[in-house]
Amino acid sequence: MDWHIQRLEHPGPETKGWTRWWWYGCAVQREEIDRELQFMQEAGIGGVEIQTLYPLAADDAEAGIYNIPYFSPEFFNILDYTLKKAEELGLGVDFTLGSSWPYGGPHVPQELSVQCAIPYQIDVTGPCSFSYDFTSRVTGKIERAVMGRMKESRMLEETIVDLTPFLQEKLLFGWPWGKVLEDIPIPEGDWKIVVFVTHLYHQQAAIPARDAGGYVVDHCRKDAVDLFLKNGGDPLIERLGRGSFCCFFCDSIELLGNNWTGILEEEFLRRRGYGLDRYIYGLWGEIDDISDRIRYDYFLTMSELTIENFFENLTSWCESHGSKARIQAHGTWADILKAYGSAHIPEGETFGPQDKLEVNSIHRRFASSAAHLYNKPVVSCESFTWLRVPRFLETLEMMKAEVDAIFLDGINSIYNHGYAYSPPDAGRLGWPFYASSQINHTNTYWPFYRHLSEYIQRVSGMLRIGRPKCDIAVYLPQADIWSENQMADLHMGMKLQEYMGWGVTDKISKRGYCFDYVNDDILNHHADFDDAMTVNGNTYRVILLIGCKRLPPETAEKLESFVKSGGILIASEAAPYLSCGLLRREEQDDAVRKCMARIFPEKTGTWRFSGRGAAAIAPDRGEGLITLLEQRFRPDVRITGGGDCVGYVHRVDGLTDIYFIANISPQSRKVAFDFSVHGKEMKVFDAADARPYAVEAEAGYDNSTELVLHMEAFDSVFVFFDEGTKNPVKDPVLAGKGVFMRQAPKEITCPQPGARQEKTYVLPGPWRLEIPEMNYTCQWDQPEFWQQYEQVRYYSGTGIYSSSFVLQEVPEGRAVLHLEELQETAQVRINGRACGDIWRRPWKLEVTGALSAGQNTIEIYCSNRLINYAIDPENEITDYPAQMVDGWPYFSQAINQIRHRRIGLNRERQAIKEPIPSGLRGKVWITFLDNQGDEAPTTE
């Protein structure tokens, strides 16, 4: 355990948080690069991810503004300079290929760009002869045309005819102009002709840097991705050197409407064993009862093409050039875990007000599960995106809460979203990114950011030790998603969350169970079933099937092996009863049903025992499922008194168990923990400062350990269990039909602080407020917020609250300063001595040694939030006055539109009508405690 404590106290530099660094139009200068990198280094940031994107200013030689063309000689020069400067400061550098997102650029030809197929439908009643001129009626290339007879809104399979060979060119003055069908015989009945057209207008990279615009690359084609990497990646290596960048980054997969690729039909035939020519209507409409089978095969093919040709291809390219691939896979239609797992560093994202305890499957838990299953030791997260809307409302306290939620979802590396390049002439607000939290030198909380930075480094480091410990695997019903959705730009993560049910896995987590998601690929190719299911050193004792109707037969067989080897399998509502795909469907359906019949009992809510394991069907995916789970398997940690705001994550390193626990709420709580670990020595440390954390009570039993903590608002701790000289850990899984029962206590320890002597001294005032920047002063009996006064109504910055007081004596022991209400951060000085900073609740600070008998002075330097300045009606975004400018982009209106849309303040002013509270309000007091005990919880 000593090694782990040493790591807690002294985390390595490699575990520091990083930040995205936006370069607007690549209009960057060396002096500002130096300045901002220095700011980041001093704030404890470990590295930057450079992302170039849209310009915010037109070229202006007099103002020193030059938007460097993408991949120009100047571009490589400034990147080279940045790499060398970052290396001097001990900072790493990542780079986002292309400009903006998704991947694309001027080197991507239209035929290799992302494609969207649109079905056009024509209803015809026969008998008749049918002709149709598609010229000017469809825009794009006709990929396939079919005809089939309709009955009760379904196309009859045996009647389908491929009309594609009958399409003829229509010429205009000898030039191909369109396609026509002529004299097609239509038999009697109601028929439907369906034409699939790949649209002429293809997606382009979103608001890129100068000269970086162009088509988005087709992620399904290796030749397309290779071309992109050759033109958009290789020059970086050639000009800047192999391994210059730590990682190349791929942002979220936002391929709008992408549902086709030029190689789809060829690859579909090769991989699925039949052609799409007659069955293509099943991608959109209903063909008898087989469309779900066709759609599964279609999405499986698209998934395989995307993973092989984009995700794995990109990772191989990065590795061959001495860098790593850090990839966000959310947004893809592909097997989401395999897509994430193909990266060296899978990356999730935190989107919206996520400063709360909640399993975030779509953007976080899928990424961390993939990292655990595919043995990726580091899993990162784009953090603080849209933390508050509008901007400038976020605080360090909110950010700490969100970071804890990220860690509790299994992630161990933080990338800020983010740092906007903002030279001094950008003004008080800088150039804020439209979707981010403004985590840079322009923000009022920036001088305090180092505290959060140190915290991120410490916790990230501990959560990279050993391996994750999860007992539960939740099977992803991807087969159902693919089967039940029409051809689309399918967001697999979103669809899975909706299908399984919002809040279902969150409820499982809050009942004390730690889980990973699992897919067919892991079950069929990477897992061992000698003892339940083992993947990369972690043994999963329980698999949950939530709303799952379909299984590949080989997956069904693996689930049977899982149960026979001691696993617990629970399905919600019903056992799966269908297979996937069109070919051999009856044979494979029969195989799945027989396998499930051997595993599950017929009666819901009862258990069937097979080999060493058991299986059951829950009546629902809520309490019914959890009740069955609790019957057979105890939670890793039972939490009482947490109010759904206290969670944990568990890692194991050799014989040491490491638990990270966080209270993500503004309330102090007395929380009891019942750990499945037993027979080990336990120690508890504050995750923020690595100091021992006060334990109210602990008790050891033959099969569990209990711990009681008084957790302050937003507190987090590490709990270590080490083998020591005590009994070895026993597996908490109980064989046979038994249920978990506590045995007699072995030992109980209740720390007794002894007779606590506490004295409270309320500082009497008067209090003075001074805001030097505004030449403003005022005075009260006790502090008040400053935004209520007209002269400083919209002020964002620092106000100094000061007072003097007399102490007859300074009692021995600890002295703790308390503030009744603080908005938002404060530095405290007593008698000219810097005592420390307050940046989150509870608003208190130890000031032992700073006080003296007699006269004392106190100064509290309070900083508020940036939103007040942002909503000041006198602050406007400056337009370029002329329609034409002398340098690029020559027409200023394009820049003005970007400025108003991306950094304009209309959204802030519409949402926030009045300035928010700023500074200090209410009582300020000091508690003196003798050395015999700790401070009692403050309830005032």
C-alpha cells in the first residue's frame, strides 16, 4: 500500500489534464503562442490538442492579423515553432487531422466523399406499360432501381424485379443529362417502383480554416481514407518529423445523413453471401417479414467497413508514424465498443450539465467499457462541452463535480473543452468557442484553475494503476438496433440508450454495481469462459440482457458456456428468440431458441441452475431485474445515505483494492459504505490533497467491510484495502442457490476524538469592499454582494473585502475560517500572509498560524463569474465596417457572420437578464479547535 500512497501524494506528470487549443483561422503569432503555453504550464496543464478552425478576423496587415493558409509553408513553420516551445515547457502536443470536423479537405474528390442515398418511390397500378423520366427529378446518381408488388403495405419477395439494367441514358446535345425508364410492363395489381439515388450534394468540413475546406471523406472506403491520410497526414510527418505529435485526434463522428458508400453492394455480396440488387427496398420499406434481416446485414456490413477502413486504418497509420490515435467514436453506426476499442486511446465526451452523478452511456461509459475490454489503459474524455448554456456561467466547483462524474464512469484522462486562443486585443472575453467552457487566461477563475488541475492529475494517476474491477457486463443489443432501423446515419450510442431505456443502467449503478458494456465481438473472440467470463484479467460474474430479442447463434452458445462455468445470466421481460441476418434464418432462429430454452426457465422471476451458474428472466428492466440481481449477487459496494449523489469506481493492483468515491452534491452527508472486500487493512485519503480522511466508524466482517464517513460537499476520497497480514480476500460470488448473508463481526473500530474544545469567533466588521479596476469602494457591517450597486453592476473580476479585528488570545490547535456565502472564488490573506484559496464548497479554509493576539487584518480577494461582463449592454462584438477588405477573405461579411454566430453574445443576453451574485455575503467566522479532535461538521 505504501507505493500506492506515494503515487497518490506524488502523481506523475503524464497524468496531468490536457486541453483542446483552438486556433481561429490559424491567425496565430509566436509571441502569443509563448504567452498562452506559459499560462497553461503554470496552471498545471500537461499538453495541448491543436485544432484549427474558422477565422474570426480578416487579414489586416496594420493590425498584425494574418490567417495562415492550411498546410502552407507558414503553417508548418508555426507548428514547428509551437512543438519546440511546448517541448521547452514540458508540454505535449496532439493534433486534429484536417480542419474542423469531420475529417475532410480540399484533397477529397467527390467520388470518395461521404454519401447519402435517398429512396424515391413511385406507385403504379397494373396492368400497364410504365415509362418515367428521372431527369431533373432526382439530383445525383441512381444506384439501384427495383419493382415489387405490394400487399398490405409490404412488398412481396417473390415479385421483386431489379430494374437497374433497364435504366437508359438521356442525352442533351450528345451529353448525358439524366436517366429514363421506358415501356416497363407492369402486371396486374398494386406495384411500387423504388429508386435509390446517392445525392449530388455532399457534406463538407464544418467551417474550416483558410484553404482547408472541402468534402468530408467516406469513412467506409480504405482508398478514400488512405488518400486523406496521404494528403492530410503524411505532410505533417514529412515536415515536422516522426513522433512530433503525441496523438492524432479524431473528433466525434458527425457524418450527416451518411448511409451509403460506393463499395457497399460489392462488399455486401462478398461478406453476406447474397446481393442487395433484389433486396434493397428492405433497407427502407417492408419486404414480407424479412426487412429486419436485410437491415441487420446492411448495418453489419457498414460497421465492418467503417471499423476496418477508418478506425483501424487510422490507428495503424498513427502507429506507423510514431504517434497514437485518440478517437471519439460516438456518432458512428458501427459496433460502438469495437470502434472505440480500435484506438490507442478511446475518448468519450461530456456534453451539457453533467456535474451530477449519472451514468452517461452515450458519451462516456461506452468509451470506458471499450478501453477495459480491449485492454486500453488510458481512456480520455472531452470535458466541459456546454457545461452551462449560455456560456460564462460555469465555475470551478461545477467543473470539479463534472470531473468526478467522468471518473466514476471509468475514464482516467481529462481533455478540457477548452482553451481558445485569445490575444490581448481580443478583449476581456477573448475569443470564446461557442460550445465550450472558457477555460483560459481570460476567465475570472483562471488564477485558481491550478487547484482543479492538481486534482485532475492526482485522481487520473490513481485511476491508471492496475486494472478496472467490474463484476457486471451489460450486453449491447446492437443486433436489435440494426434490425429495427431503416438505412440512416444511425447514431448507435443514442439508439442503444433509447432502446435499453433512459436511466436503466444508471439505476443499476446506483444500487452499488459496477458494470461494463459488452458486445458480440468480445464474447465470441476475446473472452474466456473457464470461470464465468474473463476478459483481459477482469472476471465478469453477471451478464444482463436488457430488452434483447436477437442474438447471433455463436453469441447464444457463448452465453450458455458462461452460465455453465458459474456465471449469472438475467434477461429482462423475455429471453432472446431470434437470430440475425437473412441467410439460413430459420435454421439459426431454431439454434438460438433451443440454446435459450436450455439456459432460461419458462417462468418469469424464477431461477434455472446449469452447471455452476444460474439464469432467470426478470418481469421488467427496472426493479424486477434488480431484485433478481440482488438475489444472486451482492453489490461491490452498498451505499447508504448518499442520496443518489455518492458513487464509486473500483480498481485492483496486485493485492491492493483501490476505490475512488465522490459526493457530487452541495450537501454534506453522513454516508455508510458496505464493501464486498474483507480481511484487509483499510486506509482512507482525501482525493484533493492526499491527506488522511477522518473516519467516523469502520467494522470488519467475515465477508464485508463497513465504513462510515462524513463527506463534505463535493468531497472525494480514495479507500485502499491492502492484504497486509490479514486473511486473504474471498470471492464474493456465492455458489449454488445461496444468497448473501452477513456473518458475525470480526472487529470494530470507532475513532473517538475525545473531549473536543471548540470556540467560534464571528468577525465583527465593519467590512470594506474595494474594486481597484473600477475605482469603487463601499462599506457595511457585514459583507454584501457587489452586483447590486450600479457602478459595478456588470463588473467581472476581483473585489477585495477587508476588515480588522482584535483577538485577546489565539487558542492552541487549529483555526478554520468560514464564509457564509461566496460567489465564486477567493484568496485569503491574514496579516499580509497568503493563507490559501477557496474555490468550492464548503467555503472554509484552515488559517492556523496566521492569527496573532491583538490587532489582525483580513483581506479576501473575491472573483465572480464572467457572465456579468458578457451581458453588459455596452460590450459589443465589433464588425468590419467595409463590405470589401484589402486582404483575405476580401468580403468582410463572411467574417462578421461567423463572429456573430460563434462568439456573439445574443444568447447570453437573452438568457440572463440580470447580473448574477458576485463576491461575499453574510457572516465570516473562525472556529478554533484543540488538537484532540477534528472540527465538527458545520451546519450554519
